[in-house]
Amino acid sequence: MKRILVTGAMGQIGSELVPALRARYGREQVIASDIRVVADQDLDAWRPFRMVDSTQRRQIQEVVSRFEIDTIFHLASLLSATSEEKPHVAWDVNMGGLYRVLEVARENRCAVFFPSSIGAFGPTTPKTRTPQDTVQRPTTMYGVTKVAGELLCDYYHTRFRVDTRGVRYPGLVSYVAPAGGGTTDYAVEIFYEALRHRRYTSFLRADSRLDMMYMPDALEAAIGVMEADPDRLVHRNAFNVTAMSFTPEELAAEIRKHLPQFAMEVRVDPTRQAIADSWPDSLDDSAARAEWDWEPTYDLAEMTKDMLEKLEAKLSASA
Ligand SMILES: NC(=O)c1ccc[n+]([C@@H]2O[C@H](COP(=O)([O-])OP(=O)(O)OC[C@H]3O[C@@H](n4cnc5c(N)ncnc54)[C@H](O)[C@@H]3O)[C@@H](O)[C@H]2O)c1
């Protein structure tokens, strides 16, 4: 990876992946892009930045040629809850965007990182320690685009030798950028509300168990799989990765160890609850461990402590 393009860079993952890549490969080597406009006061922090709509092949091609890009981290996408609200747009952005990125990658010999998700599984998938290779019959538009995306990445590798790689992320917890319309957003919002109001109303049932990961581990996963020795990779795309598995109730109990007055109520959002109910409780990540030495650092206790410290500092700085 010498010259990197990140699409959807202003989202929850990109806001932290861009600085992590720049720290590793050099600022000028990592081009951030998004369909959103960067505010004038933020331009210096984002530079080099280009507006790129990932459904527009010409725009992707222009930035790849201009900066001699050899690796694309393709993060632009609609997340699970938003995709259920707008399934047609989700198909256009998630599938149309990936297809065009892969086509540009094929013509320009770029490697591609594609983040799939636990949303690529469905109600007929084994729920506990979900295997790497298993039944994938998702019942959401998001899931459909993730399974199709995994297969398309495999196809571009076997058919055109494009160096496609990727992971299936669980729900991601972070404090830099807000969560972007996913089913696991509660696990981010709860920290903001705990610090601001000592109360939170969860939109998932208190016993809804889902797989989760803290952002520093998610960044390690993305960079780790792209830097992996290709000769060791059997799967290449859609590696299961996981760090912890918890329910809203268990997360609230962990927060209460630091903020004893914290209280959580529940008001279920049927749409997001139905999505959560169709997803696994926990993933088996042994393929990632065996093929590229994946190993997470943060468990629930360490993540909660770090999130509260970092978020408190951020909130008091902006107060
Ligand atoms: N955050 C999670 O918990 C999670 C979990 C599993 C997988 N993922 C996957 O990781 C990727 C990034 O997720 P995220 O949480 O950063 O998402 P996000 O919603 O926070 O950010 C997505 C970014 O894409 C941009 N975007 C939307 N449409 C675009 C287009 N047509 N062209 C260019 N940019 C566009 C948005 O402006 C936004 O900045 C997605 O593919 C998502 O499915 C995320």
C-alpha cells in the first residue's frame, strides 16, 4: 500500500481509519474522500481530500489516476437501519458503489478492502460462534448487499486477480464520529447519554445479545488483513472478526461500575429489534486468527473504561 484512497471517509470508521493510515504510511499518501462537503474549518485536518460519489465511476477513476492510487478502502455505504428505510437507495449505493470501485480497481490494478458485516448472516445462520463458512440468507436489504458484496469481491479476485480483501465487522463502538444509522448504534449512544444525563433509553431489548468491537481493534483488523501475506490467505474476503459479545443490560452494568447513578430504560424499536434478532450472538474468528494472526485487544471492561475516559475528555473540550 503506497497510495491509498478511502471512500466514505467521513463516517464512523473512516474518521479514525484515515488518521491511522496516515500515521502509518504518511499524510500525503492517504486521500480521504466522501460525498459530503468538508466544512472550511475542517479542511486542513482532512487534506488531502476529494469529493467522490462512489456510485460515479468517472469520479473514482479521476482520483485514482490523479493520485496514482494502488489501494482503495471502500467504506461508502448505507448502514443496516437506513438501508431498511431506503432499500432502493441502499442497493444503488452499496452494490452500485462497490461494483464501480471494483471495476476501477480492475483497470488500474488496485487492491480493495471491503467491510462486510454480521448483517451478512440471517435467521437460519447458526447463532452462536457463527462459523466462517456457513448459511447466509439475510432478511434485510443491508444483508443482501453485504453477501452479494462478499461474493463480488471473491469473483473479482478469482476472475480478474484483483487483490480484494475484507472482514465481517460486528457492531463498532467509538467516540470520534457518531454511529451512522446501524442496529448496534445503541452501544455508542449509551455512552454519550450516560455521561450527559446518567440515563439512556435503549431501542433494543435488554437481553439482545450481539457481537461487538471497539474501534482500535476494527482499525487493526482493516490494516492487518490488507498487510497480510497473501500466500497464507485461504479466504481473502469476509473474514469473521470479533472481540466481545454483550447485551444492552450487560453494557449498562459495566457502565454502572464507573457511574453508579446510571439507569437504562428500554423502548423497543421494532424495525431495529427485528434486524438484531436475525443476527448472530457471537462469531467464530478462528480463520482470521490462523490466516493473518488476528487478535483483538479490548474486551467489554477495557472498552468501557477507555470509552468513558476519552468521551468525557471530548465532551468537556467541546462544552
Ligand atoms: N459501524 C459499524 O458498526 C459497522 C459494522 C459492520 C460493517 N460496517 C461497514 O463499514 C463501512 C463503513 O461504515 P461506517 O460505520 O463508517 O458508516 P457511516 O455511515 O458512518 O459512514 C459512511 C460514509 O459513507 C458516505 N457515503 C454515503 N454514500 C456515499 C456515496 N454514494 N459516495 C461516497 N460516500 C458516500 C457517508 O457520507 C458517510 O460519511 C460500511 O460498509 C459499513 O457497512 C460498519
